[in-house]
Amino acid sequence: MFAYRKPLLMTAAAFAMLSQVAAAEEQFFPIVSYRVGPYGANGQSFYGGFVDYLNYVNLKDGGINGVKLAWEECETEYNNAKGVECYERLKAKAKVSTGPLHVMSTGISYALIDKTAEDKLPLAMMGYGRTDAVDGSVFPYAFPLVTTYQMQASAIIKFIKDKEKGNLDGKKIVFLYHDSAYGKEPIVALQEEAKLNKFALTLIPVAHPGNEQSAQWLQIRQENPDYVVFWGWGVMNQTAIKAAQKVGFARDKMIGSWWAGSEEDTVPAGDAAKGYMAATWNVAGSDVPLIADIKKVVYGAGKGNLQDQAKLGTILYNRGVSAAVLSVEALRGAQEKYGKGKPVNGEQVRWAMENLNITDARLKEIGATDLLPPIKTSCADHEGSGMVKIQQWDGAKWVPVSGWIEGNKGLIHPLFKASAQQYAKEKGITPKDCAKES
Amino acid sequence: MLYREAGQFKSSYAADQQLFPIRQDRIGIILLLAVAFLVIPLVAGEYWFSAILIPFLIFALAALGLNILTGYAGQLSLGSAAFMAVGAYAAYNFQLRVEGIPILFSFIGAGLTAAGVGILFGLPSLWIKGFYLAVATLAAQFFIVWCLTKFPWFSNHSSSGVISAQKVVILGHVFASPREKYLLVLSIVAVLALAAKNMARSSTGRAWMAVRDMDVAAEVIGIRLLPTKLLAFAVSSFYCGVAGALYAFCYLGSVEPDGFSLDMSFRILFMIIIGGMGSILGSFLGAAFILLLPIFLDIALPWLAGLFGLPFSNATVSHIQILVFGALIMFFLIVEPHGLARLWQIGKEKLRLWPFPH
């Protein structure tokens, strides 16, 4: 009879531990992530960085003003339906207290935009997702933070323009893109830029997954453009870089988006990738003070999230850290306004995300200089920055080759506004008045 | 004892021809519907509605559509997800472009549009069969997704190609909460499932089955192949189209063409293979198995791991889940190649003799 008792007690203890996780004085983070599936490698780096920083805040400062960070992860495999299921599963806990939700998938973020607004949970889409959510009057709970595809495209054009001594008249630029929502979003912005700067723009789509591009590169050879702006994804990136080498197109005339500029893209392309450029909003490398400190504090304590420590300091790992830094800063802001030392809920975090002001000085304080550009958000501008750096692959690592470049806000933001207005009309949403927001 | 038909006499043709000739089945189905309509809305939480019940019903409807085509009429198709995409985009465009159209009309319109496209892609079925037909329907899968991506008109010139479903309003009432959406989806699925059950035993359904079993023989006894096969394609696509519209309007809220990938078509095909070909019940059982088992494993595995103190990371759980899922599919296919519906049928036969088997 005693034989039964022990497992029973253990079960009871396990339940007790489970319920402790959701204790009131913890700040909960719903993490809808992916570490397996077609893009699992990317997710491992990104969410590794994200979780490592949360751990770092717990270990180093004992949480935010004494409120420990807790989190629960749910695997989506980059599948929209699974993403929705995960969101619904974590929602009950997130309603009590929540950090911003990062799903790192445009498809899942689209599926969650309406739901998060209804449930009053903030959705962060750093560098992906619905870009016209920049207009916070229509999308109060969605934040395409740091920068968007359109602003990035505009910044890339600005970079090219600077290289060409301020004149793009008569130049030829090819836009080679993944034929999906992701690849098509910047087209409008590029067309506007082409009109403004009088360069010829040629659009060349690549069908998913893009592991065969000889036809496209043949066309590029015939066109002989001055630059190729490249919006690739997954396996398409290395294929394009190799194909460029094959047709003899100079890689240093090829500029990729931030999802086409990580070690996962250049290393498999080998020698062909040398000189290839890509946009990014965070630098790579483990010599960034914060990354070095994470290595010391978190991995030193044996609590690191990465199974493969070689990923530490890669572009995507650092991007995950930058996402976590932003989230934690938003929580600090929320506590600042709604009571220090208390967990904050979705509405409060939403306010904080709309009133973020992360200056250079603050970034330096955290040790995150160059992990993020300075960010200042408002109701009318959920993006907050719109700046990117251009980096170049030197054959072994990514090296920044420019300072922060801001896209043409005056040209791009009205496009967002118009698109958001159309969305509001289709959905019957009355936009709130940003002038009345404090 | 529980399931005996002894003593149930049928004295009229109507009684003999009714949808559920056995009294226990009638009571069972009424109970099931009563639970689904009355009890579940009262007890289930939001997570159950939006993450489990609504997708289950929608995929069951899509599987039902494919089952009509593949299970009853014997035409293998790999284009179900594409027909769902047609339905989703058609419903969106009806709502957008036709002023004041009731949403249910949009859904029906979505089904009819999908049916039209289905007929178009069903035409080759007269000349090609089996796996070759599957390849032809594969063309539908790629063509439709390409078409929806290529022409911005379909997504109302949205720069990303993603459409966002409009509000669901019926007679001035907005179906916003998951519970209301569940009831709407349930009503539509229940009506369509009963219609399918009825169709399967009508002359149409019998003609489909004749074509499935041997098309030459069917032709000899006077069944015209072309209309029969095309009708199967049309009805099947209609079901998939409505499922697609519900998928966009009542489940995800916004969809992109790439979401309706070949992967989804395969999942629907697996549902009917696991659930049972040529069975209405099988479509539901298959959808439940394919959709709910991974979720169940996802929740149960970490809990089990915690119980035994095993250090499972999230990724490990996902890997194990895929492993277990695959193993279970194989187990079921070996034990009962005719699907879960057949298991249910065997169970019923056993119950008929219980407790005195001979």
C-alpha cells in the first residue's frame, strides 16, 4: 500500500510546482516559437537569443524591479494553424500578465492581428508581418517595431544612391523577390522610389522555395542592371548568391533584405558569398558588450538556451536578443507608469510600446549599442525608427559598411496610412484619433 | 443488448428508406447534435472553440468534400486545399464587391465558384485515372495558388496578397465571439454532412460508387461517365469551397494563397485515409485524429516528462510528437486499413451480439 503513496505524493508535488509557475508576482511571456520544421534553424537562433536575454534579466537584476520573468514556449513549426492553436493555449495566462508576443512568421502574425486586438494583447512584428500596422490609429495592438520592409527598401535605395554620388538617373535596378506576401510588400515602395529618383526598376519573381533560379539570372544577365535588390528567404538565398557567381554578376552589387543576410545564407554559398551585402538592424558578433555579458552570466550559470553555442553572436541570435531587449524595455516603461514592482497586463504593455523612447544613451547603458537603432514610438508611428545598416560578408563574418540609414519616411509612411485606411474601411473599424492620445 | 435491432419492424417504404433506419442510430445522432449544439457551447472555453472545435469542424467538412470525390466516386485528388483557397477568396470578393450581400449567400457563392473551378479541373478525369489523375489535380493545386498570387484583383490589390475576412453578420447580428462562430460553423457543417449522407445513398451516390468500383461496368448498365464524374468533382469542390470560406471567415480571419499549400491537401487526404474512405463518419474521425492527436501529444508529453523528471526541451517534445504521430498512423493502417470508421462499424457489430457472442 505504501508503494502507491510515493508516486502519488510526487504527482501532487508536480502539480504544486506547475501552479507555482503562474504565481502572481511574475511577469509572464507567451513565446509562440519554432525550433523544428523548415525554418527551425532560424528559430533556434532567434528564440535562443530571446530566452537567453530573459534569463539574463532574471539572473543579473533579479527580474524587472524585482518582478521575475517567466515564460512558456509553444512550438508552431512555422505553421499558421498551429500558431493560432499555440496562441489560444497561452492566452489564458497571458491575459493576467504578458510581454509582447513575437511570432517571427508573417503568416502567423497576420492570423493573430485581429485576435490580439480583441484580446488586448500586444503583438510585436519586428521586421515582418503587416507593415501598415505602423498606423497605430487602426492597429492599436500591432507593432511592426524598428523598421518595415518598405522603409528597408527605401533605405537600400538611399544607400545605393549615396554610392552613386547622389544620382540614380538612368540607372537600372532589378528587384529579385520571393513570390509571396513577404517578397511583394516592398514593390510599392520601390516603384515610388523609382518614380522619384528616375531609375528603371525591373521586377523578377522567384517561385517558392526558389532552389532553381537559372531563368531569373539569365534575365538579369540580359538586363545587365547596375544593382540587384534581393528579397530572398530560406534556401532561395544561397541559390541566388551561387547563381550570381555563375552568371558573373558582381556580388557587391547585390543587396539583400534582412531575412537574406544571416550566416545561414552566406556560409552554405561558400566563396560565392564574398562581397554580398544585406540590410540589417542589428550587428552580428559576440563582442557586443551585452552579448558578451550574456555569455558570461547565462552560459556561465549553465542556463543557456542554445544547444549549439556556435550560434551565439550570429545575426539571428543577436536579433532575438534585440527583440527581448525591446520587450523588456516596454515592460519597464509599463511598470514606470502603472506601478513599479508589479506585473503588467496587455493593455498596459500596449501603452508602453506606443510610448517607447529608447535613446542611444539607454542602449549604451544596457550594452546593446548597435543591437538596435534608437527607437521612439507614438500612436501615429508604431515603427519607431525605420533605420537599417548595410553589412557586407567578408568571407567569414558580417561587417557593417554603413551607419544607420533611414528610409524616406515622407514617401513611405503615407503609403502605410492609405493601406491602413483601406483595411479600416473593409473591416468597419473606426480609427482612433492619435491627436487625443497622451 | 445495447445495440439490437430485434423488434424494430418497418411497415412502410418511408420507414425503410429513412436516413438512419436503426432506432439506436437515430437516438445517437440526435443526442450527438444536442450535445454539440446545447451542451458544448455552455461548457467549453475559448481555447476549445478557436483552437480545437472550429478547425476540427472545418477540416471535417473539407475531408467530407474530398471523401465524396475520392471515397465515393473513386477519383483521387490532390487539389482540396486549392479548392478551399478558391472558396476563401471567392467569399471575400463577394462580400467586398457585391453591396449588401448576406454572408450566407457569399458562402454559397464561394461553394459554387469552387464547384465551377472543380468541374474545369475535373474534365481530364474522363481520360486519365488513378495516380495520373492525382497528378492532374496537382496541377490545380499549383495553378490556383499561382493565379491568386499573380493577379492582385483577387486580393483587392493588397500589396502583400493577404486578404482579411470581413465581419460575419447575419440578420444584423455580428458573429464575433468564438462561441457564436462555433455555432455558425457547426450549423453549416451539420446541414452539409446530413446532405452528404443523403446524397451517398441516393441514385447519384450509387452511380458514384458504381463508377468507383468499375467504370466500364457502370457505363454498360447505363451510367453516363462524364456527368457522373463531373458532378462528383462539383459537389466535392463545393464542400471544399465552403470549408475554405469558413476557414478564412470563422477560423483564421486572414489568409494568404501560400497558406493553402500542397501540405494542406495532403493532410486532408490523410484524414480520409485514416478516417475511412467512402464514409461520412470517417471524415469526422479522420479530421479529429489528424488535427487533435498532435495537440494532445503536445500537451501530454511535457506533462509526462515533468512527471518523470525528464529534461525535455520544447524542440525534443516536437520531435517526439512527430515520431509518435507517425507510428500511430502506421499502427492504425496496419490494424485497420479501412480506417477508423470501419473500427466503429466492427464495434457496432460486436455490440449487436453482446453479451452473448456466438
